[in-house]
Amino acid sequence: MNGGLTVGERLVGGSPGEEINAFAAKIYPICRSITGDGVRKTLRAIRSHIDLDIHEVPTGTEVFDWVVPREWNVRAAYIRDQQGRKIVDFAESNLHVMSYSVPVHRWISLAELKQHVYTLPDQPDLTPYRTSYYADNWAFCMPHRLFESLDDERYEVVIDSDLSNGSLSYGEYLHKGETDEEFLLSAHICHPSLANDNCSGVALLTHLAKCMVGLRTRYSYRFLFAPGTIGAITWLARNEDHARRIKHGLVVSMVGDGGGPTYKKSRQGNAKIDRVIAHGLRHCGLKSTILDFSPYGYDERQYCSPGFDLPVGLFQRSQFGQIPEYHTSADNLDFIAADHLALSYRLIAEAIDVVENDRGYRNVVARCEPQLGRRGLYGAIGGDKGTAEANMAMLWVLNLSDGRHSLLDIAERADLPFSLIRRTAQILSDHGLLSVCDIEADGAR
Ligand code: ZN
């Protein structure tokens, strides 16, 4: 199966960084919100790579304590001065109009305009990203320096938008594995032209789904592309029973910058996915951060709400809200890079490799160590850090393969990479020293 390679090894072939970066750049210009044609256009772009199911949920549909909102679309928006010059124009950047702005067309005083403009005084050259999904309002966003330069008495403001009954769109793709147990991979698709948050996550998961086609896996992999908060809530409301199949999950956002990596644990805190990511980050060679769960962030808030309490964590590079580019025009295509995307992708692929290959073995000899020398096993296993580490891996695998420890348990206890422990177990198994046994393999301990 899988051409002799593990799932993780198969996933990391080619140049994922360049491909993910190119797709992020393709969807970056689209004006997205929590509903509307920009979301549909993005979902269609994803569907050009994978066989995505696109769902439309009508305005007014009740989803737990929420209601699917009216659909928002915008055609044009600008502020014009008395000489007819456009101060800011939606056509130049979709960040200039606050998402879900109601339509407006009139002349107003500079003082009144000030009530409808967002700027960042501490970052005077950047345009902020603002939304007003659930309160009728309108506003423009612009650089503080530009706003301070305005000195006309009156300005023409135009937002040619509509808020009307329509639907909320989301997309999902299922890679069928040998079991119905699922690994959920979720990205929000509601932000307009922000590259890291979250074109990077959408593009990474699209590439991952594409690379899984034709791969034999133990778990089924569900990819969900939905608007933040309301999209995840809508999916959960329509899939309440189905959600119980989710054994592991990651929300993937902001994966294209050079920071982190950062992982926020699931609400459970000791779920298998929490251990798997912590293990991967410990051995990734970068200064990573692991955060405890908190009910603030992205859609892990919904997946980890008490009625579901799913084992879903948040994978990021820099932590949201902690970098100056966050939710500003500086989160553009220059802020993300193929190398960073490739590393993020590899870390997620390696996590998948661990959940796919974590199993238990029993040491066939059991009473004292088997005689490795006469079998030519000392030094037989190549490790990244040489023979000593490889020999330690062999001794740990033999010692802990007692029917009670999985390969991940052993990797954690030995403080060695899972990939080395897995290769070692395979070689010992090939030499008849280990037999596969049926212990728990899903982190019940
Ligand atoms: Zn965001």
C-alpha cells in the first residue's frame, strides 16, 4: 500500500510550498465575508483542485442559538472629495470597506465621516480590517496618515452593497479511509484580502486534500472550508451526530509567516492530537509555543464547546493577535512565503503520519534483552543523529513494547522522533523480534 511509503512520506513529496503559495495568491484578491459571492468564488477555486461539496444554507435557518444572517454583497465603495478625487476606493483594496456595511450614498461633513472611519493611529500607514456582521452600520477603513490629511468640508460616501435574503456557503471534502473515524481539518474562509489569515490555511488544506487523493489511510479525513464562527456553528448544527466520529482535528490558520509554530490545545487538553502536535513541535528544531485551551480564537471555540468537546486544536505559525500585521493591510502576499508554508505543511503531514501509524507491539523475547549483536542489529538503523540515537531507539522500542505502550508513548518516553521509533519498530518486526498487538492506539491513556 502507498508504494512502500508511509502516509506522511507520501504527502510531503513535490514542492508543496510553491504550490500552496500560488493558490493563496490566486484567492487573495477575492472579497470574502461570512456570506456572499466572494465565498462562493473561493469555494469554486478550491473545487478546481478537489471534488468539493458546496452547501448553501438559507438566510433565517436556525443553527443552535444563532440564525444564518442575510447575505452581503458589495459592488463598489469609495469616498470622494469636493474636487471629485477618490480618497479610498474598494476597487483598490477590499479592506477599505467594513465587511457587512449597509448601503449608503450621500454627502456628509468631515466630522460625520470621522464617525464612520477606522484607522490605526499607531500604524499610520496601514489599513485595518473591520467587520460589523450583526449590527447594521457602515464604515470605511484607511491609513491614519491619509485620514489626517483630509481637509475638505464635505465628502461623498458611496457604498453600493446589499444585505438581503440569500444563503451561507461552505464547502467540505471527505477523503475516505479504512474506518469511518475522522480527522477534521478546518479553515475559515470569511476574510477578504488577508494573506496569512487565512488564504494560507485555505491553500494549505486544499493542497493536503489534493495530495491525499488515491492514498490509503486508516482514518477518513474531512476538510471543512467555512466562514468563521457562523460557518462552524452551521456545520455542527447540521452534523450533530456525525461530529462524534471526529477523533482528531485541527483548525488551520495563519500558516504562511515565519513565526512560531504555535499550537493551542483542545479543550480536553490531553487528546491524542494534543500529544501528537506537541511531539512534532518538540522535534521540529524551531522555537515553538504550546498554549492551553482558551475559549478565544478561531473555530476551535465551537468544536470545543461543551456540547461537543471535540479533540480539535489550533495550529498556527505566529499566534493570532500577537503580531503587528494581524488584521491589517500588512497581512499581504509579501508577508507569507513558500518556505514557511512548506514547513507548516510538513508539520501537519507528520502529525497525520503519527495518527496513521501509531500502534502497539509486543517484544517477542520479553525475558531480558534479545541478543542484537548476532542479528547484526546494532548500528543497523539509520537515525538523523547517528548510530547512538538509533541504538537507543532500538532499546527503548524493545523495552516498552509490552502491550501497554504505543509507538507514540515510546517516542515521548524516549524523547526521540516518532519517525525514528516507527522505522525501528518496523526493522525489529522484520527480524521477528516484535509482533503487532492490539493495545489502545487512540490516546485513551
Ligand atoms: Zn482573523
